Amino acid sequence: MAIPLVVGIDGSEASLQAVDWAADEAVRHGVPLHLLHAAAGEHEASDVISAASERAGERASTVALSSEVLHEDAASALVDRGRNAFALVLGARGLGDLTGLLLGAVSLAVAARADCPVVVVRGAVEHRDGRFGNVVVGVEEGEASGTALEFAFREAHVRGCRLTAVHAWNPSSRALTPRPARSWYALEAHRRPPSQVLDDALRGPARRYRDARVSPEVIEGPARRALLDAASKADLLVVGARSRQGHPGLQLGLINHALLHHAPCPVVVVPQI
């Protein structure tokens, strides 16, 4: 049996929007949908599960649907279920979040700790419902974007839409300064022009998805601004995250934090394998 797409629900409007998005995604990929609610009260949990199940069933009647209530910390429960999940899907805000917060505490904690891709569903309805026909992926230098690129190519494939691959670079950050610890290979890699960095990253997945319509974009300037601008006309923004060396969890970094808080469309954080 296919591993499920898991969506965290708490009864908030944001979590119901996540259910809608997850139901559509489960249909696209042909995977089961599993609703997870971490709660203290049985009556409340029953109401939340019933409402979410009805909503998912109406939106994705052909998808195998299951649900679960766990009496434990929501972030821990989701991270645990994410060890055997196609992806975890969460709303941008939860019931317990303070007014004015741009991203819920549970969503941020899960994005920083999960072993599978984490989707934070945010943005206006036109972004959540896939009306732009465009998936955007951020491409870093090196191998940090490999798994994110595979995810993004697959998403564009199942959606039958365009893939915009964005590589942003800052000239000052690429300036070579002599450092004895650097190897010849590291220096040569640092000299690669940005267009070559992007072309090299796209070559492998493009061979596997030969029907992909890829628009490579090399942008001089901060990655945060480049990706937010590209996401303004996107159905999905995909970024990668490295594992913390010697510590559990992911290095979300300042750019990913900014995207999770401010992106105008759903954001996927894909752990680098």
C-alpha cells in the first residue's frame, strides 16, 4: 500500500484549507490521505475529525481516507507520523496561535524537525487552488537542492504545469579571497558562473522528466527577494533544507524562515537526503 499524505488538523480555518490542498494533492499522486488530530478532549476531537473527513471526502471521493486522534504534543505526533509519509501538510496558522503571528508554532516546529517534505499551506485561494500553472523551486550551489529539485519536477509533472527554477546569487558573496583551507576543487567550484550552477543542477532531473517545461532564471540579488517575487505567480514554492550536523532536525536558515512566514503561496520544505 502506498504511504499516505498526512495532514494535521485542529479545527482552524487554516487547517481546513490544508485539508483541501492535501485532498487535491492526494488525487494528483494517487496516494491515501490520513487526517491527524492531536488533542486533549474526546468530544472536541470527534467534531474536528468529522468536519475534516467530510470536507476531504467531498473534495477527493476516490482517495482512501483514514483519520487518527493522538493525545500528545501536536508537533511531536506529526514528526513521528512523517517518518512514514509521502509528505506532511499543515496550515499556516493554528487555533492556539497569537494574533499577528505569520506562521503557527506547530507548523514551524514540524518544518524544522520532519524527515519528509513538509507543506505549509498559505496564500490566497488562487495560489492554493493551482490557478497559475507554475511551480517554483529555489536552487542553491552544491548538492543542497537535489531532493528539492526531484520533488519540484515531480510536482510539475503530475500537475502538467511549468517549472520555474530560480538561482539567485550575490556577486560579493562569490568573490574569491585566499583561504589556505580551501581545496583546488572548492576554488574551481566557486568560480562557476551562476548560469552553469543552475544548468548543472537541472541536468539530472530534466533527463528523468523529459516532458518538463522548465524556465531557468538566474537572478542577481538576495535569494529571499528573488523567491518571494517568483512565488507571487506560483501555485507552489519548493525549497531544500540540510540536516543539522550532529543534531536532530534541519537547518532552515534565514531564507527558509522568511519564505515560510511571507510566501504568497504554499511552501514545501524538502529535507536533503
